[in-house]
Amino acid sequence: MNDEITITGYAPGAIGRVVELHAHYYAEHWGFDAAFEAKVAAGLGEFFGRMNPAVDGFWLARRGREPVGSVTIDGGDWREEGARLRWFIVGEAARGRGVGKALMQEAMQFCRRAGHTRVYLWTFAGLDAARRLYERHGFRLVEEHEGTEWGKPMREQRMVADLATA
């Protein structure tokens, strides 16, 4: 099996695989259930149904043909809120190999090329490695509250990167 990891765009089966990566990670590490998996699947389906390549982007990290990670830039409300970084995940077998860094670089470079001056994301407390990566790419915590957006009570966090001043 080819062990080299490449970053590509959409490939057939990517949506299902990204949902699967999220479902496995968040069930194993955070106890999330089928409601979370369904939410990711519905969100990705909705995104791809309206994707506009001028403001939206999707990247896969692939080992050979197998997707092992992803990140999405959802520019759907970029004029009001900024572009939204979504569905960032790196599968267990690809962690610690710079895959997350490479995906984030692709996403943030796209944001600059597309003219996005602000990028935001929602996450939750406890995803420390991801938060450190976000911070290295200019994100800062701007909001934090208790909520159930993830299907169970969590300390939800909104992070923003201001690309206009970066």
C-alpha cells in the first residue's frame, strides 16, 4: 500500500468517508452517537448541494486512494460572518504526520485567494491538539459557552482568524 499522503479535492466516496472518520473519532473519544453522525452527513450533503468553488473549498488527505482526513471552507455566509472552517478531521492512522497542518495550510491559502478576510469555526473545549493548530494559523478564541450543539452538553468555543490584518 502506498504510504504517501497527498492533498486533493473531492473524490467519489469522500462524503461518506469524511462522515465515517468523524463518527469513529467522536464516538470513541467523546461518546457521540448516531445523532452526531447524522448531523455531519446532513451538513456535508447540504454543503455539496450548493458548493460554489469561488468561495467554498473541500480538501481530502489521501493515502493512495483512501481518504484519511479532510477540511472544508464554507463561504456560504462569508459577507456577514466570514468563511467557516468545517469538518476538519484526521484519521487515527494519519495523525502525527503533518496531515492536519497540510490541510489547514490548503484551507487558509484558499481563503486568502478567494478574498475571505475573516474565517471562523466552532469547536469545543478538550480538542487541544486541534486548538493549537488553529492558533498557529491565526485563530483566536472569541466566544465560549455551555451548549448542546454537538449532541450532548459541551463547552462550545467559537474561534476567528482575521485575515485582513494577518
